[in-house]
Amino acid sequence: MKRKGAEMKLEKLVNYGSREAVIQNLKDAGCTPEMMECIMAHLDEDDMGELLKLLEQYRSCLLGTVHEREKQIDCLDYLVYQIKRNKE
């Protein structure tokens, strides 16, 4: 259910121009439907403190995944290095 007041606050907050654009941004960021629903509820309730907390937690989670993948790439790079070194 859209509330006109919430829609106006939302547009001012993020300068996207529409609720749908915010939802698309959350999808593009990899948010689950449940997470998007929770985030939008906090936006509708004008609960910016909890909203920012959720977004920061999700960002931290994504960054942790990036760091894990970097470590995996480093392991593969080291293995390739060792194989090439032993080949010579």
C-alpha cells in the first residue's frame, strides 16, 4: 500500500524520483525480497536510523564476500605461480 506522504519523503531522501527506482536499486544490489520489504517499511515509517543500520550491515556482508573471493583468487594465483615455477 502506497502512502502519498511516504512517497514524497522517499523521493526527497534518495532523489530517485520513484519508489520503483529504489526497489530496482535494492534488487540490483542483491537484496532478498524479505530484505527489500523490511527496508521499504523503514522508509515508509521514516525510521532512517534503523534503515541506515540495515544498509550498512548488508554492505558489510557484501564486502566480506568480496574479501573472501580475493583470498580465493590469491590462493589460485599462488598455485599457478608454483606450477609455472616448477615447470621451468
